[in-house]
Amino acid sequence: MTTDKSLGHLGVSDSVDRRNELEMLNWALLAQNKAASALSRADDKDSLLKEVCQSIVEQKPYELAWVGFAQHDAEKSVFIAAAEGAAKKYVTQIQVSWSADSPFGAGPAGTCLRTGTASLFKDCTRDAGFSAWSERAASFGLRSVVAVPIFDGELPAIATLLVYASVPNAFGDKELLLFESLAKVIGTGLRNLERQGRLANEVQKREETQQRLADALRATIEAVSKTMEWRDPYTAGHQRRVAQIAVAIARKLGWTSEKIEGLYLAAMVHDIGKVGVPSEILTKPMRLTSVETQLVREHAETGYQILKDIPFPWPIAEMVRQHHERMDGTGYPKGLSAPQILDEAKVIGVADTLEAMGSHRPYRPALGLAAAIDVITSESGTAYDPAIVQAACSLMDAQNTLQSILDK
């Protein structure tokens, strides 16, 4: 009978131990699953560490989780980057080192960082290596702790994850494996975030460089435009106003900002070819002869020749060459028809007509916007694109956008 009772008691003990092991494993599994889910949501280092720690302590009996990074100062201190849990205040007044010579280096964090392996303290009130913190840990109800290393791809460990429980012996071999696996995922997450950060910085620097180049290009084009106007004072501001009207039309048409930028630059130098026209013709206070008119018409091709070898991101040179082409093929210099003409050139053509008729010229007074609108409307579908004409007419709104541009 005695033997039977002993065997009976042994069976009960095994069953209890088995239930305890399963319960401990369940704690760790739930904590790991929640933490892994948090990792997938984090988009920066701080939120990653915070959410991992928070996820772990949502599972009892884990009262505290924190992540510490090894510092390479004289004391080999440990910087606590994130801490969560009911016992979070425990870490506010503790000193931790990963130096073997420091009295604060024999604990779980220091041992883990030094060795690159998991460090387990089954009972914080009794384990000798935890003596520096045992009294404070007891005041927060912390009884056991495990520390697992976090690697940046290779040795040594860069950080450690510590999990504290309110019961002793809360961590066994299986729990260690689960938290070690979680630490590997954290390490991978940190590396990915670091790479993303570097990539984002590189992209930002590249965008800043491109913006500086774009600003320089715009400033150069505007300077060239001003230089031309000094040579031809009677049309001072003409290219600038054409560019502003063209941009206003393009916005009405719903063009992208990038396409509008190319249009603006082309409009700002659409008459650059007039540098090849004698100034006495440009400033002649009467109508031009047929020969003089032909010389002026050559400015479109001359402008193309000046700009064609400049590597603009847009076909600026072709826009300049085509801005006097017309839908029905009656324009110049190539006599192109609608499908062959760039949209930007079509817009500049309409804007150029509006500005020219709405402004004073050496050989005539301003004809006015009403007359200019009548011209482009009557020639809509033949000389000018109907959609562009409609957009231009819509600028004669309550604010009279066209007139305000011409008045500048």
C-alpha cells in the first residue's frame, strides 16, 4: 500500500508540474504573439520598442519589460530606451552596466550583453548576481527575470530585452527560446528601420538637390528673359506675362505641377530667338514690311537652335519652336497641324496672342482683352485648340485674372 501511495503522490506532482509548465509556456506564447503583431505596426525605433514592451506586459504575470542598449562609455553603461508595465517606475532609479568589473554588471542585462546569451534569474530575492537591485525589485513585486540579447546581424549584442514576472521560476527553457526568437525579430525590425531611415535621408537629400537645381534653372531662365527685355524695351514683361497666362490656362486644364513647370520655363523664353532679329525691326514704330515680317518669323527656329542642346527635363526647345504653329497647319516655321503640335506650344500660342493684343505695341495701341478673346474664339478649332480657348475664356472671371496679369 505504501508503494502505491508513493506512486500516487508522484503522479499528482508530475501532473501539477506539467500544468505549471504549460501555463508558463502559454504566458510566453501569448506575449510573443502580441509583441510580434506590434512589430508589424511600428514605423520607427521608439514606437517599435515601446509597442513590443507594452505587448509583453499585457500578459500576466509579466509586470515589466524594458530594452537596454549597450553604451561604449567608460562605465559601459546600459541605456534604457523603452520600458512598459505596472512596475515601469522600477527602472527610473536603477544603475545598470555590462562591465564585468562593475557591481552593476552582474545582473541579467549586463551578463546578457557581455556573453551574447540569455541570462535567467529564477528568484530576484535570492540570486546573488541580482543583489544590487533585489530590495528595489521586491518593493515592486518583481520575483524573476529573463534577459535575451538583441543583435545587429552579428556579435556582440547591441541591446537586451528584459522581462520581469511577479512569480519566481516564471521562465524555463521553452520560454527562453520564445523570447530569444522575439529578440531576433526585434533585431531584424531595428535593422530594417535603420535601412529605411538611411534610404529616406538619401531620398530627402536627393529631392533637396533636385529642388536646388530646379530653382537654379528657373532663376537662370528668368534672368535670360530679363536680359532679352532690356534689348527690346517695348515688349518689356511680355514673356513673363505670357508665362503667367499660360500657367493660369494650364491650371484650368488640370495639368500636373511638373508639366506646368516645363510650360512656364518655355513661355519665359519663347521669344529668345528674337536676339537674331535687328533691334531696329523689333522697335519699329510702324507696321513691318513682308521682308521684315519674315525675319521676325525666324525667331521661332532661332530659339529652337539656341535651346536644343540644353538637357532640360522637358522639350523646351521644341515648345519654343512650335509656339507659332496652328491647328490647321497655317502656322510657322514648320506648318505643323494639330496632332504634331505639343500641348504646351498650343497653350503658349493662345497666351501669346492674348498678351500681344491686350498690350501696347510700338506700331499700335493695345487692342484690349475683349478683342483678343473674340479672335481666339473665332479661330477656335482652326488656329487654336478649343479646350485651351475655353480655359482661357474662363479666366475672364469675377476677378478678371487675365486683366490682372496684363496690368502687372
